[in-house]
Amino acid sequence: MTSPIQEIRDAAQKLRTLVTDLGDCRGPWYIVNREQHPYPQRIDNIGVPYIVASTTTDPSHPPTMADYICAMHPGVGGALPLLLEGVASQAVENDHEECAPYCTPEICDVAAALAVARQILGSQP
């Protein structure tokens, strides 16, 4: 069984690899036609002529999906491994096992990093 600290390190490496594999489509991203109605809204990569995504939403609703996609651009993906590795490097391998019965992501850095790592790895909700 993989330890919580190793799961965090594995997720950091997976994310780092995914961002590297994007090449020059690394963001930040922006909404080209924010004020345009009707939809779709087009999301592009700043500095490189790529269409990252296009969203189609009912015009009576705000374009939150496009805003979310822009907020989570690869620059964020590049910073998250640093955060995860920082938590992993400060933790002792068995720290989390000792606090696990009562800790939550709200009070434990390792539990918070582990929750993010498991989302990245697709290993647990």
C-alpha cells in the first residue's frame, strides 16, 4: 500500500508531467469574447495562438465554466506540485497515520495535500 506522503509525491510528479507535456500552451488563459452574446465563449492561451476551449452555456446564466477554466490554467498546475512537495517534505512519513483518526483537511496540511493528490491521481473522492 502506498503511504500518504508517497501519494502526495506521485500526484506532484503526475501534474508536473502533464504541464510539461502541454508545451507552449502553458497559459495563462483568457476569455476572448467575454462580452459576446450569444455564447459560446472562447478561451485562448495568452501569447500563443491556441484555442484552449469553447464553452456553450445558456445565455441567461453567467459563464462560470469559462472563468473556472481560465483560473485553473497550467500556471496553477505548475505551482501545485511545489505546494504538494513542500507539504510532503515537511511531513514525517508516519505523521498522518498517527493523526488520521481525527484529522481533516481543514486542520491538517497533510490531509489537505492528500485530498488534492487523490483528486489528481483519481484514486479517491
